[in-house]
Amino acid sequence: MSKHQQNEVLPAPGGGADAASVLSLDGKVAVVTGASSGIGRAIALAYAAAGADVALTYRTNRRGADETADGARAAGRRAESIRADVAEQADVDALADVLRRTFGRVDVWVNNAGADILTGDAVRLSRIEKLDRLLTVDLHGTVLASWKAVELMERQASGGVILNMSWDHVLGGGMKSDYAQVFCAAKGGVYAFSRALAHSVAPRIRVNVLGPGWIETAYGNTLDPAVKQRISARIPLGRWGTPEDIAYAAVYLASDGAAYVTGQMLMINGGGVV
């Protein structure tokens, strides 16, 4: 048989299962940190729609997290909102205890929680204060939560999946701005850490990274429309992404359809070259 013929008869992921079942999260338990709004909320709702029960964390926006949980329940799934500051070891330990008691296991853990340095009062922070905030929440918090996820998943026969949130610009140097530098410092660390973690915990646990580009979240809503249009013009697909664009990628990476994918960053940026 030729190489070309071999490629034609390769089985689908999951031993020949159909695409719908391979991409399903039916019966799985997923944790999404920072799920009270934006990308985190979109991921949690997409997971529920794909069949997963979901645990949602928040730090201050309980109302938003409860609304996300209500949306997941409307999809017929179990959902719980849990307060946790992922930058605090005590909170991460307490979160794991709640997950064990409430769900019994964790199949997917998404580290989406991140510090806001672009809107509200955070805009007036100094460059060093912004750096400290990002390193504390986005990097330190992701490391703590990932280690806890590994601890839980290593006790399970089925292993699990960890997804961490980075930024597409970390592979291209970012832009000419102070905030790009501090974002790259923190999110570049997330990317490098995730790659190292993926090698350490394979083959039972897969670790991948989401690399969003320009996404319509709170920051995008504050920009001048002319600035947003100039950015859109530089994106090959001609538009900003939506939280749902990130969520659908997160469903794929959490599913059995990505069973042979680990240690990678999936760029969700409309083809933008940074």
C-alpha cells in the first residue's frame, strides 16, 4: 500500500467515531476560571452546550458568574459558581476541595482568569503596577492553578486537559507600547510554562494554550471606532474576533478530537501576523 493510500484509510480520532461524538464533551466536568464575563463566560457556555458540567470561578463579580451558571443550567448541565482568587494558594486549595466534593473529578481545567490593566481605574496604574498585577494574576495564578489541576487529574484514571490563556503577540514581539511589553512578559511566561508542563505530565494529561488576537471584549468596546477599523483592516479575515471564536477553539482542544495535540498554542486571531 502506498503512503497516499495509507493516508486515505486512517481512522478518525477515537477509533473511527463520527466527528460529532469526538468533539462532544458529554459527561465531562470542566473548570473555567474568570468566567463571570467575556471569554471565560463564552467558554463555560460553549462547554455546557457541548455536554459538560461546569464549575465557574470569579473573584469579585459574583452576579456575572451566577448569570453564566444560569446559562449553563439552561443548556441542561450542572453548573456551580465558586469564588476564588487564583493568585492565592489558599484559594486554589479551597477551590480544589470544593470541586472534589461537588463534582468528584475534573476533566478539563481552563485558566482564563486575568488581570485588567486596560479599562477603568487600571488605566491609571503605573507601568510597574501593571506589570506586577499581570505577573501576579495571569502568570503566577496560572501556574498555581495548573499545578492544582495536575494534582487532581493524576488521581484519575482518565487524566485530563489543561488549557491556559496567552496572547498571539507573544510570538511576534507585540506592538510599540508599554502595555504590550508587560502583556508579553506575563503571557509569554504562560506560553513557556505551558510548553514545559505539557512535556512533564504527558501522556495522561494534555496541556495546550489559547492565543487570542484582537477580541471584542471590554477593552475593544472602549476604543474609538476609527481605531478599531484600522485594526480590522490589518486582519486578513477583516474583523475582530468574538469571545465565541475563542470558546469554539477551547471546545476542540478539550475534546477527544484533539487527542494528539499537546504543548501547542492555537492562534485565534483571524490570520493576523504580529
